[in-house]
Amino acid sequence: MSKKNGNHTTVLCTSNQAIISVAKSLLDEAGINYIITGDGESNEHNIDNDETNGNGEVELKVEFTKSMKARQVIADLVELDFDEQQM
């Protein structure tokens, strides 16, 4: 899950709104800026308009230089989301 888009890379792709909300909180707390994308639109993190793409998924993107830290911050969420999708 590492789609690069300019200076940003995807660190989370999910349709689970609870996972998205917690991930946003964790990244805010860590001081990591992010962008939410879906339906071909980008929103800065301070806009609460989480659009989904055609698959019902939202992508959470961070600056490429912050991607390793962001992945560490949300690692447990990614695992939780994966486990939930397998059920």
C-alpha cells in the first residue's frame, strides 16, 4: 500500500470510517499532516468531508518524507483493518 502521488504517498486505504477517524487522530497527535482522497478529490485533513472512491475506500496520504513515521503510528490500525476484512 504505497501509491505515490507527487510528494505524497498512501499509508492507509480503507472503507472503515472508524479506522479512518482513529488514524486521523493518531496522525494529528503525532503532528503528521495528511490528505484524505477518494472519488478523485483531495481534502486537507482539517476538512471533515471524507469522500470514498468507487470501491468505497478512502486513501490517507502523507508527505513521502513522513511516510515511515506515519506507518509506525497507524501500524496497529492497519493490522486491525486487515483482520476485519478477512472475516
